[in-house]
Amino acid sequence: MSHTPGPLEESRLHWLGICCALVAGAWLGAAEAPTKLVVTGLSPFAISLCMVMGVFVARWTFPTLLKGTGYIFRDLDRRRHLIVWALLAGGLWAVANTLTVIAIRDVGLAMAFPLWNANALVGLLWGCVFFGELKGSSLGTRIRVSLGALAIVLSATLLGFSSMRHPSITGGDPVRGIVAALGACLLWGTMYIPYRKAYISGMNPLSFVTAFTLGELATVAALAITLGGGAHAIVAELQGAQHVLFWLFLGGFVWVVGDLFQQFAAKYLGIGRGIPLTNTNQLWGLAWAGLVFQELRNATVSQMVLVTGGSLGMILGAILLGSAITSARENTSRNEVIQRECTRYNLDYLETLRAMSGMDPEHPGKGRRWWDLLIMLAAIAFFVCFARTASMPAIPMNHFWLIILTLALLAVLIVGAWRLRRDTNFN
């Protein structure tokens, strides 16, 4: 029996996407906290590689836990043409992340951050150009989406500047630094094209990130070896910093939770609405920095003005985006893009529509295999092994706010997972 989402169902999926985007923002922001415990001389390339290794483990663990490897491999097999897009997206992320390292070194974070943080606006542009997002929507909806995305980008910039204690004097090449920051902006914004292409073709986000992480890990490893002094230098760095590797792996693991919800937000909201909403992670990152690590304890009046203005602007941007519900005409434009993809790659149109509305093409539990348990046990052993050698750096922390924010993270995770399970069974 065919299934075309109606207005009520589209509204339900819209608010599900909003929920996923806000959960993503919370967990992506929290991923910065474990890395603050790393007080060592590790190079940025080694730190990035360690985090991505944690990401790799998590991105195989969660899909295995939620759907099973059998389901994931069948989903990838049905849409083999999207595997290369997932690998490409992982590579784009890795290169962009490396460019941010160069930008910070050459022009400092205060100048580099607002340049690359405009990636959400790039994603909004590509969403409109390639996938017909906002086509057929009312003028009011277009204004809310555009202003909402712009407000979040500008607010994140204000929050970024609020964390700057001193002017940046790097002694680097300013032209190279600016070009690197703009390159990171373009690559991160372009990375969302494979995201959306996968989801309008009916691929499950859990399947997409499984392939994504292979491209991500391979590219980060290649860049770390090439730019970090060679394989021997990287290995020597990691061997000398075993006491902090757990925190880097944990940061990558937490980041994956946020990224998975970001994927679902991109599926149900589109990249024009979903990605700017997930950029509220800057607000959560500031909460961890200011409340737990007390980085704003000696903040100046001007810094507090930036914090207040950035926080209020980000909340306003989220409200504007959340209220921009897709219209019937915009959904029709989206369905035309889905039809185009189905024709191009010989996909079943009605099945793809059902997948876009969160319907599972398989019976629950059909994807389970005996080796799924081995993957789960290996992931647990991986973290236990590094946790045994981890040491807690002597960094002052407010344990009251540490508990409060941790409980808040768990609460939003439970709500988000419950909504995804109830409405789509993680599809």
C-alpha cells in the first residue's frame, strides 16, 4: 500500500527534526569538555587523530546497537552509489578540520572562528540550489529561515569572541590563515550535500555515518602522518601521552552522539534548517567552559555583554528556524527532487518516500547477527583499556555544575532517543 506523508505527519516529522537538532547541539557542545582535560604537548594532528579513533569506534557501536550490522549492510547494498558520497563527506570533514588548525596558527581563533562558522550559510545555499529547499515556501518562511540561520551564525561568533582573553599575536601568515578559514567554511558547508543526497534517497542515517567514518579516519590518518612529521613521530607522541588518550577518545565518542542526531535533523528538516539549529552547540560549549571550568570567572564587562548578546541571539535564531514549518508546496518540491534521484539511480519512489517519513522497510530485529555482540564487547574493552591508564589533570572544576550539565545531557538524550524510537524506530 502506498504511503505519502500528509500535513499532520509532516508537522510531526518537523518537530522531530527540531528535537534531534537541539539534542545534537547539546552533545556536540559537550564534546569539547573532555578535550579540555588534555594538558599536554600533543600536536593538533595527533589530537585530531585520537578523537577520530574514538569517533570510529562509536560510529560502529551505535548503529550496531540500534539496528544491527545486517540491517546496515543491506541498507548500504541497496544504495551502493551513496557509499562514495559518504566517504567523500568524511574526507571533506577531515580536510576542513585540518584547515582550522592552520587558520588558528596563522591568524588566531578570534579571527578564524567567524570565518569558518559561516558554514551553515553555505549549507543553506547548497540546500536551496541542489535540493529545492525553501522552493514553494512563503516569503515569511524564507525570511524566518534566513534570519534564523544568520542570527545563529552571528551569535556563535559573539560567543567565540567572548572566550578571547587577549589579542591574538601568532606571527603566522595572515593571508594563508584567512584562506584556510574560508576553505574550512566552504568544505564544511559543502559536506552537507552528501548528507542530504543520502537521505532523499532513503538511506538510514545510521548506515550513512558507518561509511562516513571510514573516509574520515583514512583522511585524518593520512593528514596526521603527512603534516605531523611522519608515522613514527605520531606513534611516539601517542606513546608518550597514554594518560590522556582516554579523554580524547571520550570526546570523540560524545561528539558522535551529537552527530548522529545531527544526521536525523538533516534528514527531517533539511540542511537549511537543521544544520544552523545544530550550531547551537556553541551555546552548550560556553556553558561547559563557563560553569564547569570557570573560564568566565574573571570575565570583563565587555565579555559578559558578548556572552549575553550571543546567547539571546542564538535562542532567537532557534525560535525563528523552529517556527518555519515546511508548506505543502515546499514538500511537493522536495518530492520532485526525490523522484529525480529515484529515476537517476533506479530506486523505488514510494519506498523512498516511506523511508523519508521514517518508516522501516524491515521487521525489527531482522538485522541482528551474532557478531554484533562481539562488536559491542570490543568497543567496551577499547574504552576500558584506555580508562585504566587515564589520569585526571589538576584542572579546577565546579563539580555541582558538572553534575547538573551531565544530567541535562542525559535528559535530552533520553527525550531525543525516545522520540526517534517512537516515531521512526531510528529510521
